[in-house]
Amino acid sequence: MIFLDNFFGKKMRDKRTINELLAKGLNKKEISLVPKSFDVVGDILIFIDFPKELEKKEKFIGQCFLEFHKNIRVVAKKVKKYSGKFRTPKIRIIAGARRKNTIYKENNVRLRLDVEKTYFSARLANERLRIAKQVKKGENVLVMFSGVGPYVCVIAKNTEAKKVVGIEINKTAHKYSEENIR
């Protein structure tokens, strides 16, 4: 999770802050309603809770974030929490490229995934590395509910495990996992 406080004080190359960009189309009250935190997965920024009061200006807000944060190519908002058999969210793109797939990098691995069709949390990166550090040389590891393979890949890449196996019921996530393992 990235907190906007880091961005509100940070200046772009041309010395503008995110607040200055937002002020081109929002009043002070509206700027205060802009979510203070969001997730970044690869080059996709996802607002978790986006206020209804700003829905008519969400495209403008998304464009400001694209302009401010050069590594972001897609700005989206979560419109439905994790739900269903596969615990996947409903995501709506508000600015940038019209795609929900990305490449995410962590702990010496690259993971391709779709932020809407698979369950994935970038917030667990440290936990994945912590678990990997507990794996001993020559061990066999079984990862239940392996999703797109973040635990499988982090363990395989950063340990001397003999074998790492992932099991996943979501066929889309499993397909991404097989690609990520390759």
C-alpha cells in the first residue's frame, strides 16, 4: 500500500505536487476527499475506497495520477470487494490503458497476473520472503491456494528447496502461475 502523504509532499520534475495537479479541477474540499492510500500492482494503481462524491471527477483524478507517477500506466478503482469462489475483486479502469493485466516484480521474481481475474496482494511481499527464508535446503514445499504463484516462485528462486508444488482451483490463476514458473 502506498500512502498519498508521500505523494502530496513529493514534487515532480517540474516541481508540481499532486495537490497542485488536482487543484486544476478540484476544490479544496474535493482534494481532501481523494483517497489517501492505494495499491500499486506492477504499473496499475488501484484505489481501494473511492468516495461517491468524487465519481464524476474520477477520470480527472486518474489522469492527474498518471501525469504525476510516471511508472503508472493504468489507474483503477475497486468497485466490489473480494468475493466469490476465487475471492476476486471487481475493478473498473478510470484512466490510462484499458487493461487489467500487468507484470509485478518482487523478491527476485516477475509475476504476470490479471488484477481482476485472480487474487493477488502486493502487501504480502514481505510475508512471502519471510516464509521463503524458513525453507531449508533439500525440502519439498507444497503451496496450497497458490494463485498466480507468488509463494511458489519466491521460494523456488530464493531457496535451495528440492521441489516446490503449487495447487490452485482458479484455472486462470493457475495458467498465470505456470507462465510465471517458466
